[in-house]
Amino acid sequence: MRAEDDGEFDPVDPDVDLHVPAQRTELDLHPGLVLGAIAVGGVVGSEARYGLTVAFPDGAGLPWTTLWINVVGCLLMGVLMVAVHRRGARTPLLRPFAGVGVLGGFTTFSAYTVGVQRLLAGGAPQPALVYLVLTPALAIVAVVVGTRLGRIALRGRTEVPA
């Protein structure tokens, strides 16, 4: 992906890229430490999501709370991936804790599919279609916006060589 603001390239990074030395350092950590970071992060993210769904229940219409949880989680994932790319080996537990753990526990695309199914079963095919299309579309836009915000926030910071 090309950053328009500074002309650099940031890789799309679904997980550890074994060709990037800074990312391979995560594999040097003890597996229990990585799993612990993921577990603690997952508790934090899941509890945050649960709190929001209790405070703002979805109700009978579109599952707005679930939609916005997923959109905000994707926005934060965009910011996080820029931070992970820029900080690299200096923070080897950042990706497992914040990405897999916190944001993995916070976002809930399984509830998204249940929401579509619930709308269809309730005889609301048009809202189901809107929700079916709107959630991934907004999620993609949120990742792009988050990536750009991350680049702006971290502009001028030293990058880890790839």
C-alpha cells in the first residue's frame, strides 16, 4: 500500500512475515509469553465489547452496536499495523497483545453474521442486505483511514528496516 503523504511503502501484514527479520523476532519469544499476551489482550477486548453491547443493546433493527464495534476495531487495526511496522522488534508483544488479543476479542464478525441471519429470519431482507454489505465496506474504509491516521501520527518516527 502506498502512503500518499510520505511516498513510502508499508506492507499488507496479515501476520508474521518470515522474510522480514524484525517480524521473525516474535518467534524467538517463549510461546507461553506470546500466548499469555494474546490471552490477556483477548480478555481486555472481549470485556470492552461486552460492556458496549450491554450499554447499547442492538435491539430489533440493524445491529448498530455490533457494526460500530467492528468498524472501530478495524480503524484501530489500521493504526496498529502502522505502529507495528514502524516499531518492529522493539515491541515484539505489541502485535500478539493488541492485534490478536485486544482487537481480535473486541471485533466480532461472528456476531455480524448472526445479525444478518436474525434480520433474514425476522422477515427483514432489505435491512439484512444493507447490513451484509455495509459492515465489510465500512470495515475496509476504517482500516484504510486507520492506516493513514497511523502514518500521520507516527510521521518522522524512525522505521525499522525491512
